[in-house]
Amino acid sequence: MNAFSPPQTATAATAPDSLLRPRLLMRAARIGLQEYRRERDLRRLLPQALFPALKAASPEGAVRLMAQQGAALLEWLIDEEARIESARRTAMAGYSPLRHIDVMIALLAERRLTRDVKA
């Protein structure tokens, strides 16, 4: 089994289940899931320009807003992870493995939360 997969285009329906990434990256993200806290971690990752109300809200208000904007948050995480993955594959100087792991943790956690709400 190869440690890398060919590039894939992600959608909300396929990500992150079908995304194949280096085993070490996925292992680190799965370990990080244990410590993931939506109100802390998403607020740190999301760009204020796209989600200004979320950044300014109290922790309780932020959780409510995150629940309301779940699909938009998930789409942003999918797009951001694809952008970071592209930077990794092309060996761009600005690639940050730490940022990639943080976004992957959030993507896996939000995907799980979205799945749990639908069930």
C-alpha cells in the first residue's frame, strides 16, 4: 500500500472519508480529534473576514452560530484543506504541516458532527 494517493476533488458528500492523505498526517489528525473543542478550535482557524459574527461572539453564542452555519463551515474547511494539500504536494514554501493537521482535525470533527446531526 502506497503512503500517498492521487489527488482528488472533495465535496461535502465525499470529504473527508474518501480523502487519502499521508498516513502520518491522518494519524496525527485522528489523535487530535480527542482534544478537539469546536468553540476554541474553529474560532482560531476561521478567517474573520468570512465569519465576522463568529469571531466576535461569546463562546456560547459562537457555538450557536456554528450550529447554524454548519454547512458553510464544512465547505470552507474542505476548500481550505484542498488548498493546503495542494501547497504540500507542490512543496510551496508557505506550507505549514501544523496548519494542515489543525484543519484536518477540524474537518474530521465537523464531518462527524454533521453526520451525527443528520442521524
